[in-house]
Amino acid sequence: AILGPPEVNITSCANCLNVTIKLPTSHFRDKGKLLSLIDIYEELDYDITLRSLDGEHTRHRQKTTEEVFSAVIEELYPSRNYCVSVAVTASLNKHSLPSPWKCVTAASEVHPG
């Protein structure tokens, strides 16, 4: 079974991006009910890849036990365009499809008066 792609939404905050990630659905059923990946694996790893003018950087692998969760990517340059892709893997399943790239411009902390 291939995991993914997860559903990803990005909003910009001051010099940072707030990434909301919804785990992909599984294809496993139990008594007719579609199981979530958390039901099956209990814990999943996710990698966030950030693409900007400087190239691509993959963040440290993080763990989640929730179906929908957020991650904040900090210390970004303001007013610069960033693209994000997320891949989800499980300890027993390394086959994953990353999410399509989503792009957003990081906000700056200076608000025009």
C-alpha cells in the first residue's frame, strides 16, 4: 500500500509558514468502516520539504498521532515565495506519495501603517 498524498494547506505568518496537514485516507476497512492511518499504524512520520530561491531543504522527520495537525516553519525571509510538499511514512511502510507543491509568500512583520 502506498501512503499519500496528504492534504496540505499553508497560511503565512510573520516570517513563518503555518502548514496544516491532513493525513491521507487508507484503503483498509474494518466492518465496513474506513480506517484512518492512525487506526492502523498508531504513529506516523512526516517530512516537510521546503523549496525556495535557495533550493530545497527537508525538515527533520517528525511524528504525529493525529489525523489533522499543524507544523510551523519559522525563521523564513519575509516577502519571499516558498513552496511546501509533505510526505507521510510509517515505520512499517516507507512507500509514500508526497503532496503536490503548494506555494505561498511569507508575510513580513512590518504592517503598512
